[in-house]
Amino acid sequence: MASDPIIDVTKVSDKGQVVIPKEIRDKLNLKVGTKLIVVATDDAVVLQKVELVAGRVRMREILDRIKVVTEKLAFGKP
């Protein structure tokens, strides 16, 4: 069973950088150098950890998960 999402607020710096809140970094085990895929929808930005399996990125699986999450959060609905 998936755990409840963590919701927090951050802001974009003048250099376009965003700080991922510590609680979220800890939950996802994000360390310096962790690679993230950035996906933009009409009104949302989704970050997904890059997962490598046998040297290949599982892009279809990642995109499918992003679609499910954005639909649950009503980002993907008109």
C-alpha cells in the first residue's frame, strides 16, 4: 500500500532552482547527485527519480506512473 503523499511549499529561485523540502528528500532517499526526470504538464511539474535496470531507463513505466499521479491530483483532468 502506498503511503500518504507529503505536501509542502517551495519556490523557484532567480536561477530557476527549486529546493526539495528535507522531509521529501528523506522519504525518497534523494542524495547529492540523484538524477531526476522532469516532466511538465499544462499546469504541473513532476519530478521522478531515474531508475536504471540493466543500463536502461524504464521510461514507459515512469511515464505511466506520472500519468496516474497527475490524474489522482486532478492535474490531468480538464
